[in-house]
Amino acid sequence: MHQLRRLTFTAIVAFFSFPLLAASNVITNEQKQTANDLIETALKSDLGMDIVTSLTTEIGPRLGGSEAEKRARDWGVKLGERLGFDNVSIEPFTMPFWDRGHLHISLTSPYQQDLYGTALGGGAPSKESIDADVVYFRDIHALSDVKDGSLSGKIAFVDGDKMVKSQTGAGYGQANQRRRIGWQHAQRGGASALVVRSVGSDSHRFPHSGMMSKDGDKWADIPVIAISNPDADHLRRLHGLSKPISLSLHSESKWKGEVKSGNVVLDLVGSEKPEEIVLIGGHLDSWDLGTGAVDDGAGVAITTAAAALIANLPTRPKRTIRVVMFGAEEVGLLGAFAYAKQHDANLQNHVLATESDFGAQTIWQLVSNVNPEATLLMDEVGKILSPLGIVRGGSDVPGGGPDIIPLAKKGVPTIRLNQNGQDYFDLHHTPDDTLDKIDPDELAQNIAAYAASIYLIADSDVALKP
Amino acid sequence: MHQLRRLTFTAIVAFFSFPLLAASNVITNEQKQTANDLIETALKSDLGMDIVTSLTTEIGPRLGGSEAEKRARDWGVKLGERLGFDNVSIEPFTMPFWDRGHLHISLTSPYQQDLYGTALGGGAPSKESIDADVVYFRDIHALSDVKDGSLSGKIAFVDGDKMVKSQTGAGYGQANQRRRIGWQHAQRGGASALVVRSVGSDSHRFPHSGMMSKDGDKWADIPVIAISNPDADHLRRLHGLSKPISLSLHSESKWKGEVKSGNVVLDLVGSEKPEEIVLIGGHLDSWDLGTGAVDDGAGVAITTAAAALIANLPTRPKRTIRVVMFGAEEVGLLGAFAYAKQHDANLQNHVLATESDFGAQTIWQLVSNVNPEATLLMDEVGKILSPLGIVRGGSDVPGGGPDIIPLAKKGVPTIRLNQNGQDYFDLHHTPDDTLDKIDPDELAQNIAAYAASIYLIADSDVALKP
């Protein structure tokens, strides 16, 4: 039905606004042939898999602001040079560095059992070990009702439900509340620490890390620890048995001052309108528990490989294609904000932006947020992507990916090639985010879709801005 | 074809050896009705799930010889009393205690990255941290060829392949070699430590623990560490890139002297031949990383619940049904050997033995190793189990389960209700062996099969020994 609405809308727009432009004219037969050739080449190529293998194996975990992230930038520069990009650079920025440090958390009553937990991003250290009774909260709503000072000397545990799985990742926002703002209520209640059921759709014994939200410009003064779904189930059952629950925890997580990070920028300079930029990318940093294969080595590999295939064409497309490997995304979109600020003067030249940052499963939908004429172009792009199992979705879907948000806010048009996220939150921010989780065929489908669509947009004369 | 062979064999035996005994006579209509009623009751009952929930939640991890295993024995006694067993006792034995202690293992060259590892059972401590270059061996065969003293000052890493998945668990024995005997070759080579690809069929970032084999009566003098499949993949890729690999590891695992353990024995005393014992059971201990839900909380729950359903019948079956919750199975079948020794004088009265120790997935096959007349009985039992999706398998399959091996060696007849082990080695000996992995319906199917078959055998006059 949504689909039907879109088609009707498009037909109306086509009839009333642009009667002279037949849909078939926005893409030439030659462009169409080139796009199909790119798809064919991408599906046979190992380049994307080679890139994500190299990044995860030769660099490994690369927390925003870390020495490993710096090595990743150098890796990105070398990769860009090797793949024949015209301009390759690092755009540095500074950022505050949060370090996870060591954590130990265990159940001490009704008996001793180690728990599988990890500090949440932005959390404070425990100084020494905290040994305290637990106050159980069924969900974030119950914790939100806590009275000021009523948790003094206690550890708060906020349960909740396992994140709902979906193709779109729709369960994330709701589940994420306990991770984002739980600490504000626990701290207001006077708790010594907060333990939360981590935000993930799996039943594995991995805690999911992730950043908390600031309260204004203040981070938590207490340790905040996520425990795995099976561990949270365990505490829930003990609570159900009316067993007194106590925990012992020691966390070294803390802020460590300003450090350097940066975005890696790789350009294929346009042959006719080099000043017009079609921006694609992923983020180079990862959480430190895994090796950042699906989040977001895959996105870096998909977009870099897609651009590299376009670089192999006999001529450059008309517009510049820019691949940005954003730094420090996980810890607050810091590279994205730095990019938007550093390029503020010429954002009007960014004709489109999109990011791949939702794993490595197949793309199933193309959505866009561009002007009506450009919507017709996207409809035609959608037809070319259709054999890849991709359906055309909404033409008024803002976003484009996390690192694109600051650009979209400033009016840069976006599209998004939506990936199947059914299994993404099984792995997201856990030690289990490793290379073996990527299916080479699914990765190649992503690259085919990016290569074809980005080529067609970059080689088009259609303006995308409203 | 195997099935066909068996049927033919049975038919021949029936014709030539026991022409006067019609198969239909070995089970009366009344017994058949009772067995079917037990199946119906078991499929509706929550008892098994309640038992394994209680054991994993209220006791948690319970390493052989630990304080937690003692609490588990007390739990077993209380459970047996509550469920109406006629005799409930603990049969103590002593054993050497191996403690895992703390482990830290990380890659230090070509760059720093923590690895997910765990000490293997029987391993020695590292004293202080071992920082050394790695010598890579593709598999146990390559390590076996190592020259004496050639690994001095090095850490040996023995790779291998991810364990092959199968319904029967057939991949375990082959994969297990590196865990069992790898240390003997590494130590002979003079290595400071051995790291092995852990034995599991999953691609999760969990190391699988497990016991090593003694060399005569000697345990390893070096630390032996299993790392997860994704971590082993990582080292393999680095090796493939000809990167120099160094590791840092510190392990506290060690032997800590003699401690007490015990088997919990629950009897339903037979109404006509109380001296004849049909022994079923599982093992009460677990590895310490998970909470021992599938290994072997499930087996304890299945066999105890099955016997408890039989206890609810108006009269006891003719023979005694004994549930044994074996202690210290994981660390070398210590409870099983203690039981066989302690009951040596009356093992001739153990008419049958079988154990449930292969997870909680559905039973798909009934195999046996009893005399020809009893084989006919098992064929009839098989027909009654058939609606549960269980096929009759070989009538000459020795075993009966790990803890039954010492009894089988002394001539006790066995059967086994083979479970689907397809996913068992994804979880086996890892932190991920937790309650959420058990499907209540699959557990109930197990209990139904045990209740019906054990009732029929215990209420039979057919001798099972050759």
C-alpha cells in the first residue's frame, strides 16, 4: 500500500510538474549499459571482501581516537592510493577519548557467579570495587519513576525485553532507551552503579556496548555496565524467586582527555562538474570488543569497492564521487560533525550523500529524499537495481545513514540502500562482530547496488536538491 | 539401508532363536496403555523445564569438586525427596581439584588485540606473563611431527578446522585430538605454552573448554589455552600474510589438591524385583563458564522428571528405577568410576543403564546393546516411541552415555535414546551454555521417551543380559 501510494505520487508529479521529461530520458541507454556492466563486475569481484578482510585482520579493533584508529586511517590512505583514487587525504579533528579499561562483574548473592558485562560508553570508573545489593527495575519506565536519593548505597539493575528483531532494525530505538538515559535516573536516585540488560536481539552471552547520552553536557558520574541477555534473564529469574541479589563490580572505564582523530577522504574527480560531489562512505572506527567487521568494516568495504569499480571505467563520471571513511562514529558521530563543519562553505556542492552502516546483509530497498525530478531518476535507478532483489521504497525518507545526519540537516539530499538488518543486532557492538559473519555473496550484492546507483547519479545532469 | 539390515536381523533372530515368543507378548496391553499415558502426561508437563530452570538459576555453574557442586548435591537430595523417590542418598568420593583461575591472552604483534580464550582442563599456570613469538601449526598432525626441543622459548599455536556439525556429534572425536593430546607434543618441543583452536562447531567468540588427556599419569606442565573459532581464524589469516605473530598470556589455572565430590542417587524401589536396578541419569557437575543447561542440566532434568512421572503411577514398576546424578563427569568421569567401584559387588543386579548427556534437542533414535530376547523388547519399545519421531536404530551399539562407560565395561547392558546433536557443539563447554538455549517442547519430548521406555523396561520380566 505504501508502495502504491508512492507510485501514484510519482505519476502525479511526473504529469503535472515535468510533462516534458519522460522517465526513460533521465538515463541514457549507454549509462544503463555501463550500470549493468558494473553490477556484473561487482558480483564477480572479491574486492569488497578483500578490503574488509584486510581492515579487520591487519588493523583489528579501532576505537575512535585510539592508536588503532590512526593505523586504520593510514591503511585507508594506502588503500585509496592503490585503488586509483585521484585525491586521497586525511582531515583531522580532535575529540575526547573514552577508554573501556578492565571490568569485572559478578553475582555475589545468592551465590558467586561471574557475569558477562561491559562498560557502556561515557561511564565513570568505580574507583575501587563496588559490592552492593541490587534494586531491580522491570524496565526503563519503572526506573524513570524512581525517587531522588532512594537508591543510595545500591546498584540499580534495569531489565527490559530482548530487542525485537526486524528487517529494518525498528526495535533498536525503543530498547536503546535503557542504555541511553538509564544512568540519569539511577544517578538521580543515588545509586552507586547502574547495570542494564544490553541492547541486542540475540541470546548469546555477549554484552552489547554502545554510547550513553549526555545529560546536557554532562556524562555519568557512576559506572554503567551492560550485561548479556542470558545474564539479564538470570537476574530476572532470581528476582522472581525473591532471592536477595548482590553484585560486585569493578570498572576502570573513564575519559582520558583530548586526542586526535580524522576522516579519510578519497575522491574520483568528476570529468565535467568536478565541483559537484556525490558523497558515499562508512565509518572507519569500531567498538573495541570485536574487530568491527559488520559495524562498519562492511560499509567501508562496500563504498570503497563500489567507487573503485567506477574508477576502472574508461572515463570518470561527470560529478565527483567522494568516499569518506568517517572517524569516531560510535562515540558520537564526531567525524561526521567535523566533516560538516570543515566543509560548511561548500555543502551546497554536495549534491547527494549516503552511507552504508547497517552490516553486510543484502540490500532490499532504495529510499530517497531528493527533489521530484531527481525522484524520477531514483525510480529509474530502482529499475536497474531490481534484478538484485531491490525494491523501490519511499521518496521522502530523510536520513541517509548516521554519519550523513549532520549533512542532511544542512540540506544535502540523501538516498539510502536499505540492508536487511534481521541479524544485525545479534552482533552489533559485541565481541562477536568478526569477519566470519560476512557472506561474500551478500557483500558483493551491496557493492553492485552501490556501484550502479552511484555511477548513475554521478553521471547525471539532474539536480537533486529541492 | 542400515535400518533395513536391522529389521532383517531382528526377523531372523525372532524366527530361529525364539520361535515361541511372539513380539507382541513382551509388552502387555495394560503396560502399553500406561506407557502411552506417560507420554501424554510428559508432553503436557512443565516438570523437566522447572528442574533445569531451578538447577541453573539457583545453583548456577558447578565445576566438579567445587562448593557449587556440593550445593547442587544438596539441591538434588531435596528435589528427590520432594518428588517422592523412595530412597535418596549422596555417595561421596574424593577427587583432585583443578581450578581455571584468571586468564588474560592477547595478540601483541603485529598489533595489540585481546583474544577470547580459556584454559583447558588440567593445564598448568604460567607463573608470570608469557610473552613470546608464535609457531603456527596447521593441525594436530603438523604439531605431532615437531622435533624435541625445537619450540624452546616459543608459544605453539595449533590450528585445525572448525568442528564438523552432525546429528550424531561424529565430528567431535577428530576435532578433539588437538585439545586432548596437543600439549604432549608442544611440551616435548619445549614450548612455553600451547594455544589451540577450541573444539566447537560455532562461529561465535566463545572458547570451548574441556579436559585434556593425561600422558600416563602426568598432566601438562605448561599452560594450554583454547581460543574461539573467530580468534583462531584471525591468527590463521595473520599467518597467511606472513605477519610475525606474538602473544602475551597469563594463566592461573592449576591443580589444588584433593576435595570431596559425590553422586546423588534417587531410587524408586521395584514392587516385585527390587534388587534389579534400571539405572538412568545425567551428570550434576558442569563446566564453570556457563550454567550447564544443555550440559548436563538437561540430562538431570530429563531423567529425574521421567522417573518422577513413573513415581506418580498407582504402583511401582517391578524393578527398581535408579536416577543417578553423577558428580565430576567433565573432569574425567570421576563420579562414574566411583559409582562402578562402590557398586562393584552388585553390578550383576544392574539390568540396564543409560544416560542423557547430549543436550536438550529431540530424541530421534533408540539404540540398544542387550541380549536377543531383550532386543525384541526394545523393538516393541521403539514402536511405542515412534509417534514421538523416534526411529529404532542398531541393536549392537555399545555405550549408553559417558557416565555409563565404566558400567558397560563391566557387562551392564545399555540402551541409548539418541538426541539430535546438530547444535550441541555450538554451546558445549562455553559461557553460552545457558537456560535460554533449551526449547521446552523438545525437552518434554525427551522426558516422554524416557518415561515410556524406562517404565516398560522396569516393569518387564525380560532379562537383558546376554
